[in-house]
Amino acid sequence: MPKDSRRTFLKTVGLATGAATVSGTGMVLAQQNDDSSESSDESGGDDTTGRGGGWTTFRGDSARTGATDESGPAPYATTDWSMDIDGTTRLGSRSTNGVDRSQIEPVFADGTMYLGVKTDTGTYDSDGYVVAYDPDTGGELWKRTDIGAPDTPTVSDGTLYVTTDIAGTELEKEGALYALDASDGSILWKRDDKRQWANPVVANGHVYTAYGRFSNDSGAVAINPENGNTVWENSDVSTDEVAYADGTVFARTGTALDADNGKKLWQQELSSLEAVHDGIVYGSRERDGEPGYDVLAYSASDGTKEWISSFDIETNEKYLGNVVVGEGMVFVLSYDGAPDNRSDDHQKVHVFDAKTGEKAWTYRTLASTYGDPTLADGTLYLGGKFTPASEPDPGPPAHYKSVVYAFDAASGDRKWTYVMDDRRTASTPVARNGKLYVTTYELDGIYADYNDSELFVLESTDEAPDADHRIANDEAVDPNEQPTAHIEASPDLDSCTLEAGDEVTLDGSDSTDDDGVVSYKWDTDGDGTFDATGETVTVTVPRCGSVDVTLEVSDGYNADKASVTISAN
């Protein structure tokens, strides 16, 4: 039952006393009074593409931008209400191209919140339920317990689409894709002919999803939302997720498909396609040979590379969060997949200009961040956990607490932090109607029954959080200054004697940083990819035309670039 709210208590009791179990169906329904419905601007339309329609699928919309036009608490946050969840919203470890996907997100439509919850996730069990709540009170509207362990649902046009693992199967989990009536949870149709269905999106009159997740039987598929029949199937594509924009389906593993027939339009090897916005699809990849990641932007229409930017990581930063795109920027979170609960276990937010790839800002958090970033009305939110510096034991059972960060998306200034319950970690925050919905879970548990979650709803307040509800010493971290890249050429590039075939030595050792430069990376042929490292490189003057050479220097947190053009004089 929701805590800290008399209004919540009264409404929930009213729902509970009218609850009814439908025998043999795994369904629990709650009776509602005629005056219980409230107006909402959320979309229950026929697709999940709209940024203004709230948060209706994994990463918010069918383009997987992680952004919404909704707003969250301002200028500060406080708890409106919270309630225990019988199970967990943590999926467990699952990553692709170094990108972690381990959170179940709440979704909203037509004044209702839907949530997938896992109750048994051991080796031999895969159970859970999907539930509908009143998002203003936490009152349960209906609950379906017989479909296995669900992922983040997708809601569109009165139908809730949810992928699950089949309950009770061993090791190689089978899977199912369900279409449920969003008003009462009854099953409209079911697909269990494939394994491991991906989070679906609804757009262009179809349900787009994938199956198999890199098994021998995998593919992307378009499904008729009315009856679950296959419209088209491409078994040459193996992916764990799809996105949709402007008539194209993007497989996360790098392939763009025609949304009408499933035919391949273009492909990018060794790169993920994660989020689409304004004609550009964004992704990330782990760099070869040195610790770090590339963030990439491609033309959504033909796959032409628009830009590539890179950042170094420390050895403990093992994963990326899902890319967020909005407000003219791209946001990427790097973090450790198995931190040691210490307060100095920092993660970083890396932010790039969406059109050019130039780095906008970087923020290093004191908290360990686990949920994916989300963007709402100019504010970037992240969830995680924080261990006070005074805690004597950094390992379990360390006295860590769940925490949410709010940043100004344009400047990177921290607006507020809000600390919640003990011994839990905050997942992906989702904004709706001026509030923030975030589930928390116990990080130490391996199985779901030791890993129960709690749902917190944060609302606006004019008062800054007290010392028990904020990261007080976050202010003490000095901002890391950006390094300055500088290139010296020998011989001088303006020399009149410079001829084709001559060798030019480029030296970046005069680059500066307050804490010292830790890496030098060179793009010596102007193709946008770094191909050399070290303080100096040698470049041959081209026989025709010119070549642009770029140096990027990094101090491990921020980076700067400098370029020169080499040609015969």
C-alpha cells in the first residue's frame, strides 16, 4: 500500500475491498467507481512515436530516444508516496555492445500506469506479473500473474503488448509475446512460436519486434496488432531490440529495414543503432585496443556517417547506459557493472552536440548510477545508489541508499539530488505530469525473491532536501577543467618548400591540462576514425589535394580537439 499519503490509503482501501479474482485466469481485477477516472493528456493512440504522448514503451517512444515532453519535479523533489512491489524491476545482467539493459520501466497511457515485475528469476524459474495502477494513488486496477516474467510493456490504442519468459522453463528460456486488453488485462492474442521476444514498438499500423537474441533462430518481424499474425519477417537479422522512425525499422545490431516489407536498406558493421531523432540514428560501440567508447551518428535514410566522437574510460567503467537524444544533444552514461559500493566509485555522464558530435559537457557523479538516463522538459534524470564516506564497510551490507540526480540538460549544472530508502538502488526515472516515477531494488540479491522493489513517486517542492535526503558533499567535488589540444608541425605547414611525398611530424605534447593529459589520439587520414596514438605522428604530404589531421587529447574525463590541414605548397 502506498505510504505517506492519507489520500492514497483511502482510495486503495476502496479498491481492495472491491477486488475480484477471475478463477483460472491469473487475473485480479479491481472495481472502480464512476468518478475514479481522471483526465490525462497521455496518448493511447495507434503508435508510440510521439514525444508528447508520455512514456508508452521501453525508452519512452518507438524511436527509443529516452526523452519526453512531460515534466518532473521542480525546483526540488520530495516523496509524494511510495509502495512496496512484490518482486523486482531488475532484469539482471544483459548487455549488447557494452550497453547494459537491466531495468524494467513503468509506462503510462490514458491515466493508467503499467509495470512489469519479476518474482522468481533463478536458474529454473521465470515468473512474474504485469500490473495496472492508478498513477496518482498507487491503487491497483488489475494484475495478471500467469504469463511469466515480463519485460517493459508497450501500450498503444487500448492494447498492452508485453514480452515474457515462460514460467518454470529451464536454462534456455522460451518466450512469449502477449497482447492484453489495457483496461482489464485479458489476453487478446499470444505468440509463443519463437524464443526471447524483444520489447515491441507500435507504429505504421504494425507491431515491430525481434526474437531469438543471437540464437540460431532469430530475426526481426512485423505483426498485425489486431490478431498477432506475421506481416513480414526477416530472419537474416539478429538483434535484441528494434526502433522505428519515418518508415524505417532499426535493428540495434546495425541494420536498417524497410518498415513496409522488412527488406534491408543499409547496414553498419560493429555499431549499434539505439535512438533516432530528426533524421539521424545514434549509437555506440566499444573501442578496440584501448579502454573507451565511440558515440556515432548516421543518416537515418542511407546510413552515411554524420560524425563520430570518443571518450576514454577508467578500467572500472564496464558498461554504457542507453543513449538519450533531445534538446539538441546526445547523452551517454558510462558506469561500472559491478561496483564495490564505495562512495568514490564514480560514474560519468558524457554529453555531445547532436548535429556535430562536439562534446558539450561531462559530469562525474559521486553516486553509482544504474538506471538509464531519461530526459524531460530540459532536465536529465539518473538513478543509482550512494554510500556515505563515513560508512566503514564498503561491501555488503554497506549502508547505501537509493538516489536520483536532476541536471540542467543544456549546461550540466546539477539541479538537485534526492536520496530515498536504505539498501536499495534507484532504477530508471520516468517523468509524468510534474512527478517522477522511479523503482528501487536491492542490488545484493541474486534472485528476485531476495530482491524486492519499491516504487517511489516524487513531487515538486520549493524546499531543498534536508541532509538526510541529498548527497550533501556532492558540492565538494571540483569541476574537472577541459584540456586544450595543440599541434606543432615540423616542417612548418606554411613552408614554401613543402612538396608532395614529404613527411611532416605532428607533435601534440604542448597540449595542456591542469591534471595532465592521459591520452593522445590522431585521425591522420580525415575519415573521422582515430588511427594512431601517442604524442607525435608522421604524415605524408598527399600528391593531390589535402588531408585534414585531427588530434584529440583527454584527461580521462574531458577531451579537446585540434586540427591541421596538410597539402603541398
